Amino acid sequence: MFERIVLVLLLAVYGLLATQYFRVTPYREPGMLLHQRDPATGQPRRIGDVGAPDERQHVNYMKHLLAGKGFPVLVPGSADLYETYQSHQPPLYYLIATAELRALGGDPDKMRGAAELRALSTIFGALTLIGSYFVAKWGFTRPEVGLAAVAFVGFLPMFLALHSAAGNDPLLYALCTWVLAVIGLSMASGWTLGRAFAIGVLVGLALLTKTTAIALLPTLVIALWLSRKSSKPLHWFASLATPILIALPWWIRNQSLYGDPLAMKAFNSAFAGSPKASLFMHGFGFADYWVNWVGWWTLRSFFGVFGYMDIFLDDKVYRIFAALFFLLLLGWFLSLSRSSQARNPRFEIVLWAFVGIVALLFIQFNTTYFQAQARYLFPAIGALGIFSGFGACFFAGNLRRWAWLPLAAALLAANLYVIGKLPEEFYRRALPTVQIGEFD
């Protein structure tokens, strides 16, 4: 009962914080980026929406569906590429969001529609947090670890900002976390055909949400192999064939339209104008690029960089956040020696494998383009939350059922600071007289 009460409390505070984030974040408002310069003029770069990254383009996908035009098609080099560069995305999130707009009569061009779409992302975030709790409860029989994980993940300013904007990432994070939860249940309590099929369905839905979900397939293979004494060939088939069958129609469509099932050729062609990693490495050196650009930018955006990577907190705040995170990971490492506490080492390997695979995809992307945004690592946020939860419980000692409390208090204070800062920062970037047609 105690754990349920705390979980509900944490979810309620998370919901209130997310509501405040989407109240202070502009919606489809043009403006300028103060820390990014137009190479032609040297002036702050103008942009069609200073609010949440890519939100405008995600909503444009829904508008295409609402207009009865079917799924949009990404056309690299098109005149409206600024408005349509998310058109290659898999359909699941957009079908759900469009159905919500139709059911509630929301207009995606107005703030009411924005509130409905952003609330949907907040709901998906709550599902991620509940999934994180069950990763710990089912996989490790450690509900107190789950509560600490919920406090850490749910109160991260970046997690809240991402879940107070329209986009397909929140649904992806939720599905990935629940895949890990059911894998944990299977590895702790035994594989069954029902659990294997449930995992397959969740992976298939994730593949229909975003291509990054491909990282779940090798992770699932690792989990099955580590459970080879209890997992049967039928479990392998149900969990691996099901997602392929679910995603196959969309992959066939992509093959027909773009020449490859994941639409990566079209995406790379459309992304060609983005900052190239080779230019950074040539100008700053290999080590400087990966440490001071990719590393430092990613670390900061893990805790909170807002707008289009243009609103930063004081570096001292990021260093405090980083110290807290690495202290929690140290606590996880030290907790490995406590054999008296419930552990599931094979499942921990699976969680780290998923973190590693997602990180490798992120690194590969940054070898081509400079895109040091931690949101690309957040499919594994549930696993990172679990390791942080283990660390918090280790340091809490006999008070580990309360390990969530100092995490929640510290991050709540950080969020109040951020929410107070954002309105002025967005106001400085607003250009209400600029016409959207100026942007390309």
C-alpha cells in the first residue's frame, strides 16, 4: 500500500509539473535562436517555431491526416521541407493523436489543440514512469528501487519538457520501458507464450512509432539467450516474429516509396543540410568534438536544454546534476556487493545492453551529423532510472523505502527554478511579426 500511495503521489506531481512546462512553452510561434547564427548574415537564426523541437512538424503530420490526405511522404529538397521533415516517421503516434483531436474536436492550429496534444504526451510519460516502477518490481522484486527511479526520471527537467510537447518520442519511451518490464518479469518468473507474445506486440508497436525501436530486437535476443534454459523455441518465435509481422506492412510501403524499409535514405537526404560531424572534427579535432561538443552538449541536454537547444542553464547547475547522476551510478556499482538484497544479474545485463545499443546508435548518428541531444538516448531512460534507483537505495541504507524523497525534493526545486526562467527566455526569442514563409 505504501508503494502505491507514493507512486500515485509522484505521478500527480509529475503531471502538475508537465502542465506548467507546456503552459510556458510557445506553440507554433516564430522567433530567433540567440545562440545559433545564420551563416549568411551572422545574425541570430530565425526559425518558424521557438518552442519544443520538431513539435511544429509533428503537428503538420497530423494536419495532413486530419485533412484526409493519408500519410505524408518525405520529399528531400522540397520547397516546404521545413514544414514536412517529419513526414517519414512511422504512423502509430500520429494515428493516436489524430484520433484524439477528432474525438475532442481539437484544432491543431490553436492552443486548445496544443493542450490536448501535449496532455497526450504527458500521459505517455506517466506510462513510462509506471513501466519503470514495474521494471524494478517485476525484474528485481525491488519496489523501492522503482519509486526512486520514478522520482529521478519523472522529475528530470528534460523528461518533463519532452513530455509537455507533441511528438512521437514519449510513446516510444513508454513502449521501450514496458518491453523491458515484461522481459524482467519473464526472466524473473519464467517465460510463457503469453509473455513472449506480449513482448512481441510491444516491440512491434514501438517499431511503428519510431525507427530507433530497432534497438529492442538485439536486446530481446540477448534476453532470450541469457534465459536459454527456460525460454523455448516457441518463445523465441513469438517474441521475434510478432514485431516483424506488425511492422512489415509499413516497411513494405517505405521500400516502395523510398527504396529502403526504414526510409533512412530519404531521411539522410533531407538531413543533408544539418551540421556535419566532419566539419567539427576538422575544425576542433577528434577528441575535442567528442568530449566538448558531443559529450558536454549531451550531458547538459540530459538534464535540460530547452527550445531548439538554445536555452541553457548555468553551467554550475549542470555540474551539480552530473555529480548527482554519477553518484547514483556509483551507488549502483557499490550495491553489486550486497548479495543480501534481491538481484537479477542476467536482467541487469539486458538493461545495460539496451543502454549500450541505444548509445551506439546515438554515436553512429553523431559520426555523420552533430546532433548531441540526449533525447535520442531517452528510449533507455527507464533502464537508466533503474540504475539510479539502485544507487539511491544503496546510499539510503535502512531507509531505502524513502530513497525517492531526497531525489524528488532536489529535482522539484530544480524544476521550480527552470519553470521560472523559461518565460523570459522564450519572450526574448519571440518574433511575432515574422512570417512563416521566411523559413526554409
